[in-house]
Amino acid sequence: KKNTAEGYGILKLNDGSVYSGYFKNTEFNGFGCYYYASGSLYLGDWKNGNQHGSAIFVSKDGFRYTGNFKNNKYDGVGEFYVEETGETKKVKYKDGVEITE
């Protein structure tokens, strides 16, 4: 369809962010990589334009999260790695909120 993104593509946004991955109905859908203008990076699954599924998020602030996302939030069991200290920590999230037991 005219003006509809489908399949693989690269989208460069005005703020300097770049998405490289799959589209469905002009939304990020499937596997893709989003480079934030700030310097952070999300590499993983998308669903209907949202970060959703398995992914790695690398923050410009020196930490990495490997785990699941649901509707753009950490969800499920994942692991944080802090570059400065080398510390790793298993965490559990529900809708972006850490669950402590």
C-alpha cells in the first residue's frame, strides 16, 4: 500500500534516533534494533510498535539489561550488568516494576 511500511527497512528520525528492522502496518514489528539519539540501544523483539519480547537494552549510562519486555517495560526475569563494577544481578519485573520476594 502507498505510504505503508512493510517488511525490513531503516527509519531515521529527526531527533537522530535510528530504527533498523521489520515493519508491519508501518509499526515496528518483529526483530529490530533501535539506536536512541542519547546513545542507548535496544536490540530485540517488537510488537505493534512496542518493545515486546526478548531483548538486550544497553544504556548510555553503563548498564545492560538482558531479558523480556512487555509494552515497552521490563517484564519477567532478566539480568542487569553494570559495566563500571562488573556486577551482575538477576531481577524479576512485572509491568516495569521490580518484584522483590
